[in-house]
Amino acid sequence: MARLSFKIFPVKDVSIHDRKIMFTIFQQYYDLPEPESFFQDFENKDDVIILYDKKTGEIKGFSTQKILEHQVEGKTHIGVFSGDTIIDRQYWGDYTLGWAFFWYLGRLCLPWPWKKVYWHLISKGYKTYLLMTNNFKTFYPRFDCPTPAFFQSLSDDFAKQLYPTTYNKERGLLIFEGPHEHLKGNVAPITEDLKSKIPHVKYFASRNPNWEQGDELVCVAEYHLFLPIMLAKKVIFKSIKRVLLPKFKSVR
């Protein structure tokens, strides 16, 4: 059962107090975050998904969002970029952020139901990458096939708009000069055992070998209106498994 709730706000409506709480959470999991850089980046986004503990109402996570337009193949395509995203460790595994993000994308689709919406993310850790691989059907880059030219064009245009000086097009990475914020060493380490069990993790580590220094893998996924249904099925199956598996073991 979800232990979090969510609300979506325009960035301009978020109080200084709540911004400071979000920075405090971010600081717990990342090395070298500068307050000025964090707050400036926050201000440059359009909206923010804020996660709250259902019982206490305390902020326990957030994800900032920016809406983009791409001119690819002579057409305008809508993109959404997820910036700083973090959830307090005690709530890892909760699906609320997934529901919130699909709600956000679905709401964005309403004015243009005939258009597809594309999600952009930059991943400095494998958990962010798995958010994409586990919840989207069409996404790139991935280990089992090359990135089609159209999706590569979306990624290149995204990076050109937001990170023109740090994007390495040949490697598909944002590479920052000098010290850059990165995950703390104990937050989401990539072990050999993890790579052997999960092909997506092995691929992420091979594509972004300097992730521990803050390099970011540029990714893109395609949103479909049926994706929330897929997430619902996954949540229901997981809930049934959690309830029935212990009973099955006790019978044996």
C-alpha cells in the first residue's frame, strides 16, 4: 500500500520554506550540491511533483519538470524533462511517484490527444535509469537494440536546448568539467552481482562508466495513454504476491 501522496505545483507557487526542505532531502543523497545551483535549477523548471508522507504530511521527495518543444522531421513534438528527483530512502519501492508522473503526462496530453509526448531524463545513477526501463515500453538507449534516428534526434535536440556546452553527442553523455554533484557512495552502488542479475544495470554502467563522478546518461522514452494501466497491473500483481507468498510458504 502506498505510504505517500502527491501534489503538483507550478514552481512559482512553491514557498521558500518548502524549497529549503527539498534541498535538505537532496543534500542527504548527493555530494557537492550547491544551494545556489539547486535553487536556480529549481526556478528554471515549470512544475514540481512533491511527495508527502500520508500520515504526517511531511515532504519526503520531489521531482522537477520542464516542458519542451522539439522541431524534428518538420514537426513539433512535446517533451517533458525531469530534473532533480529524489525520494527518502525509507519510501523506496513506493509507486506514488510513478502514478504522479503518469498523471502529469496524461494531463499534458489532453490539449493534444493526437500527439505523442516524450519523456527526457538524465541519469547519474542506475535507479533513475531503471525508473524508465521498468515503466516505459519504448525507451532509449537500451542494451537490446540501437537507438532509432528519430529518438536520437529528440535526445540531441533536448541536450542542445538545455546542456549545449556539456553534451558529448558521440557518447550520449553530459560530461561536466571539474567537480559536479553526484550520488553519495553508499546510496546506489553498482556491484558485479547487480550487473550479472539485471542487464539494464550492466548496460547503464557500460554506457556511463564515470557515473560516480556525476556524468549523466541522456535518455528518452515515449508516453502512451495505456502506460498507467500497465503500472496498475504491476502494482496489483506485486500486492497479491506480497500477501499470498507468505501464506503459500506457511502451507508448505
